[in-house]
Amino acid sequence: MSNKYDIVKPNVKWQDITEGGIMEQPGNAKQFNTGDWRSMMPVWHEEKCKQCLLCYPVCPDASVMVDKETGKMIGIDYEHCKGCGVCTKTCPFGAYDFVENK
Amino acid sequence: MSIRERLSGNEAVATAMKQINPDVVAAFPITPSTEIPQYFSSFVANGQVDTEFVAVESEHSAMSACIGASAAGARAMTATSSNGMSLMWEMLYIAASSRLPIVMNLVNRTVSGPLNIHNDHSDSMGARDSGWIQIYSETNQEAYDNFLMANRIAEHKDVRLPVMICQDGFITSHAIENIELVEDDKVKAFVGEYKAPWALLDANHPVSVGPLDLQAHHYEHKRQQAEAMKNAKKVIQEVAAEFEKMTGRKYDLIEKYMMDDAEIAIVVLNSTAGTAKYVVNQLREKGIKAGLVKPRVFRPFPVDEIADALKNCKAVAVMDKADSLNAASGPLFAEVTSAMFVKGVTSPKVINYIYGLGGRDVKADDIETVYNRLSDIVKTGNVGEVYNYLSVRE
């Protein structure tokens, strides 16, 4: 199957677009920057973080970044974080501030 | 040798379904199409087919299940009528825009109300802009033959659109006629295996189906759908030519009956074309040059063929078994006259008759009054009222 992923751009012609809008590549939500939807933002304080990782599974946008090698929380993916604040409410150690997005 | 049988339209379509042996049939009973899933479920129970039969809780679910099955890579079918298809409404558009080659037998019945279970074309005509191919059937034989051709059209790589095969409720669906069936092995060879170009169950090539499609791409997808419908014209003819080789039965986008020298003509769909042919024969014996045009395919609309068939007529009546309730005409009239106009066929006088709504019987005498009216128009040049109700009590 041809991979038409690279042609799904705003200027694609009708002759080249995938049939019925099917998407032929998985995991492509990553290409959609939802970070600019944010009005509030979580700020992570590494020094207060106990690496319990409770914030990781509750994030609806997989924006809590964990290092694959060490298994440790390393920061927030602001390109996709929509600023819902669930991580800040979940953290038992006050390692997050929830502030106006800048 | 083909198999001589006598079957109702519903039996004929259920038999075609059995011979095709689709992967999934999802259906909900509604008069007059109920017998199709009823007969088919007995084939499933008897082990005569391998089909997964999904007894859904509504027609919305029936079409949804067909969409899911088709997107998964299966060959999916259903049958319904009238308000059953009304309940499928939003899914009809999604099936077509997702380019899923689902095949449906629509046993035409009026859409209530007033509440009525009998035949007219308000169900299929209502869905005429949903993106489905629509093929109409005059007889049980045609309902069967059209159904055997449907998958080949729907699944063709240049088309990839759902197909609706229409037959008249009760008149065709419940009347038993002689029929010639094609042998099972020949059907199997003709219809072939379905190989989906993409499929949700193909784990090695994952795809997402039915994504949000906003201003940036929706318009291009509709244009692409329009192209598929244009392509369908040629594919329908190619499949019909192959079918003719197998069976000797010839089909085209439209059927012309006694049209070579016709001065007056009726355009009509489905079973009423049979009654009209009888009337044409009677009129021909009296020396009246009457003819008939039966559009077999309504979607895509055979603009060139219809305009060409009518170009030498002096007067034409387009008969609609559904009213657009637009204070002007029925849908077939609007499309036929539009086709004639854009192709420069403007000399025939054209009138519209709404007929047979809610299953009102339309007899040869009724059809004859239409031809008589056309003869009068030719004689006097006076068209009179364009938008008429045939044989209504008044």
C-alpha cells in the first residue's frame, strides 16, 4: 500500500487525497499540535517530584514525558499539552503549579 | 444450463445473496423487505452460507454494522424499505463518503406518512443525493440480475461506492414470477472474491477510517466522490456487458422500448414500465407511435442517454412515483427535463404525472390516459398543466 501520509497537507489536490479520508499511517495525532489550544499551563518542579508517576497515566494527551531508559519523568510536552490541569490535581507532592499560559 | 424457477422478488434477491455468500449481512425487518433477511437467516441456520448474520436492533444499527464490517474488509449487505431506510439516513451518507462498497436491496415502499406500507418511490428518491448508486428493477428477474451485478460495480477500484438495488414493494417483492437463475459456480466466478484495498483488520497496514474532515480537505473528498459517481456509468455498462455474455440478458443505463420512431413517450421507473409496455403494444396496433424510456440507473443519472432517447419525440410524460412537494414536479421530471435542456433537446413538450403514491394501483387504462393526453398535446400544441396527479379522485 502506498503511504500517502506526506500528501495530507492543506494544499492537496482531490486527485491525490486518500479515498474517503482514510489515514494510512498510525500515530499521526502527534503531527497535530494541540498545545496552542491551552489557556492554563502546568509547570513541573523537578526538585519536588518524587517520581511516583501518578501524573503519567492520567494525562489525556500523553504529554507527561518519561525517559524510556531511566523510566523517570523528565518534563511536559508543551506541543501537545492542552492545559487541562489533571496532572496538577493528581500530584500528591505539590510538584506542579497551574498558571495562566504564556 | 440456467435454472428455471418461480420466485417472488424477495426470494430472488435472497437467493442472489445466498449465491454471493457475503461475509456479513446485518438487517432489521420491515415490510415489505422483511422476507429477505428472513429467508437469508434460514440459509445461515442451515449452513448454506458462511455469512455472519447480525440481527441488529434497528436499521440505523444495520447500516452501522455494514459500515463497520465493510471498513474491516468484509463484503457486507443489507435489505430494507421505507422508514427503515429513513432511520439509516445519516449512515447512508457516511457509507458513501467513506467509500464503502456496501450492497443494499431497497424494496421500495412509501415513507410514512400518512402511515402506509405499500409501494412508491419516496424512500429511494429521498436518498437520491446520499451518494449511493441506484439501480431500478422492473421484474423479479431484473431484481435478481441487478443484485448479482451490484458487487462488481460497488467494489470496482474506480467506483468504491455503495449500491442500492431497488424493486417495487409487494408488486415485485411479493409477486411470484418465472425466473432464470444463474448456477452457483457461475455466480461465484462472476462476482469473485472481495479484496479490500485497505481494511481495519489488516494489522500490518493500520488505517484510520472516518476522521474529522474540515475545511481543508472535506471539499476535495466530495469532489473525489463526484468523480467516483461519474466513473460508475462506464463500470455499470462494462459489468452489464460481461453479465450479458454469461446469461444472454442485456442491460444498459436506460431501456428504450419502441423508441426508434416514437412521437410520444413515457419515462417511468421500475414495475410500472411493464404495464406501460403493454399499453405501448396496444397503441402500436392502432398505429400510434408510442414509446417508453425506462431509466434502469438513476444514480449516476444517464443525462446523455435520456436526452438522446427523447430528442425526436413530440411530447413526453415523465411519471414520478414520488412527489417532491415543491409545487412544481416530481424528482424524475426535474432531472429528465434538466438533462434534455442541457443537451439542447428543447423541442418535445414535456409534462409530469405523479402516480401510484402509497401503492395506489396503476392500471393499463391509467397509463393509456397519459398517452392520450400526449397525443392531444401533439395535435393541439397546447401543453396545459405540467404538474399532474394521475387518476386521483377529484
